[in-house]
Amino acid sequence: QVQLVESGGGSVQAGGSLKLSCAASGYIFSSCGMGWYRQTPRKERDLVSSLTRDGITTYLDSVKGRFTISLDNDKKTLHLQMNSLKPEDTAMYYCAAGRARFLWWSGKDTYWGQGTQVTVSS
């Protein structure tokens, strides 16, 4: 089985930065697409950023230019660098890995981390 463990969340003021990390264990090689979702109590989970094994990245329009996704293959760790944070970025952030090349194609074949809270104050 694949296990994903997030870290790096916290509370920051608007304009600050955080770096989220997602450590993977198990048969992670079976997953092709990885990325980050976020969820607020009133919303469904939204895909923030994704990365394929061959290096294709996607970003939610509202985070383009501020967030950067990357993968450290040696440490089997996915990162999300978040700069210029805004209050609207406040959410629970979930690391995800899917069987499909593109994460959002994975459906039920998606592994999820436990989530890490990001809170941005004004």
C-alpha cells in the first residue's frame, strides 16, 4: 500500500510563505500522478497543483505565480512551495497520488494523505 504523510502547514500572515511536504512510502512507483488538493468546510476539494512522472505541471489559476510543485525522487517526497499567501488560501491541504498519468484521472485509484492545515491571517 501507499502511504502519504503531509507536513509543513501552519499559520502565517498574508504575504508570508510556507512549504508543504508529502513523504511517500510503500509501492509509490505504481502511482503516476501526484499533487495537492485543498478543502474548506464549505467547499469540495479543489486541485491546487499536480505533477506527472514525466514533468507536466498544472496549477489552479488563483495560485499561478505563487505556488510551485516539485518532487524529490531520492527522498520520495512531494513539495509545494507557497509564497505570497493570501487569506483565501486558508484550507486543509491534502497530498494525493494516483495510478493515472494525470492525477485527476485517477478517481478511486487515488491515495490520500491525512491533510495539513494552512491558515493565513490578514
